[in-house]
Amino acid sequence: MGAINISDFTLHSIGVILFRQKAIDVFSEFISDTLPNVNLLSLPKDKYDGIAKGKHNLDFDDSYQYRICKHYNLKFITMDRDFRNIKDIEVRFL
């Protein structure tokens, strides 16, 4: 089994949702359980321009995730059908 990676955007999104639900303790448990076992990835500064110039007609958050996968040469696992037409990275749907 390969390494498990999570983008900083994903972690922040989980935090936003849990904080809105007043589940701060759940977020704390999540990061305690998760962060020691995953690689937390960020998009390098010089790659942000690629988000705006994306050719796949994705919204910002999807384009960010796509760029992370392209930059780090990763497979992408998702439930988001917006990725069904992406062919230049490997996308697996749950």
C-alpha cells in the first residue's frame, strides 16, 4: 500500500465544516488520528497560476486538488463527478 496524501485544502475544508457544526473536539480528534499517518501536501507558490489557467473547466477547489495531483504525480480518489472527464491524472471514484 502506498503513502496516503491529503491536501492542505482538504484539511482546511474539514476544519471549516466541523467548526461550523460546533464540533471542534471532533476536528481535534481527527487531526490527532490523521496527521501522524498522512502526508500533508500544499501547492507550491509557482503552481497557483495553473489554477486560473486550468483547461478542465473545474471550479477553484477542484482545480486546486487537480493541481496537487499533477504536481506530485498522484492518483486522485474522489466521489466528485466533476473529475469524470479528466484523463491526464488517474482518477478513481468511490
